[in-house]
Amino acid sequence: MDQPEIVSVNISSTKGVVKKPVPEGCLEPDVGLVGDAHSGPWHRQLSLLAMESIDFMRGKGAEVNPGDFAENVTTKGIELHTLPVGTRLKLGKVEVEVTQIGKECHAGCAIRELVGDCIMPRQGIFVKVLNPGTVRAGDPVRRLDG
């Protein structure tokens, strides 16, 4: 199997909308993705979703791309939603810790309205950033504890 990696880094300046891919993102502890609407000193600093989940939605006929589920980092090659809370990952050179699996889909979710379903509540994960660094597409994703 190929090495798990980052497919896309995505950002938005407002909450509840799809995020747009950017060439790279600056991650900071107690912040998450600098400049993103969801950044700040809380347990959901950064959201991750697997490309495999996006492909699943494409299989249902949805025309969706990385960032469309409002995830900050799209990965491939790792089953994110099966990782227990507390799992540590390395995104490139940045270490993160899983703080939450899935979430409630909020009323007026642009993605749910667009495609009739949203995979993020079931398969998206949230992490807190443990050290500063830059991430970009192609960076490896590695589980540190198991």
C-alpha cells in the first residue's frame, strides 16, 4: 500500500461553507490552520477527512472535491474515522492529536444542502496542533502510536 499522504490543504474565512484548496497551510498550537474560520484555542482546531470518504460520496453521484466538506486537510491512505481519540499523527513535520471523531452537522450545512448528505459527521476527525509547521499536498501522514 502507498504511504498515506495529504491530498489537499483547505481554508475558508467564514464558517459553514466549503473550503478552498491552498498551496500550503501554516499550523500553530492553540490555533490550528492560521487564517481559517475554525481556528482558535479549542479542541477542534483542525479538521481532517479522507479522500476515500469523498470518493464514497462521488460514488453516490455527488460532484464533490477536497474542501467541499469543510475539512482543512484531505488525506489518503489512512482510515481516519477508526483512530481513537488521543491518537497522535504526524502531518509532514507537524504533530497533531485526535480530539474528536465526527460531529453534529449544523443546520444550514452547505454540503448537506448541496448533495443531500454529509459524510463529515460520520467520518471526519478533529485534532489539536502540538507543534508549529507548514503542511502541503504530498506531505506524508504517519500514525505515531501504533
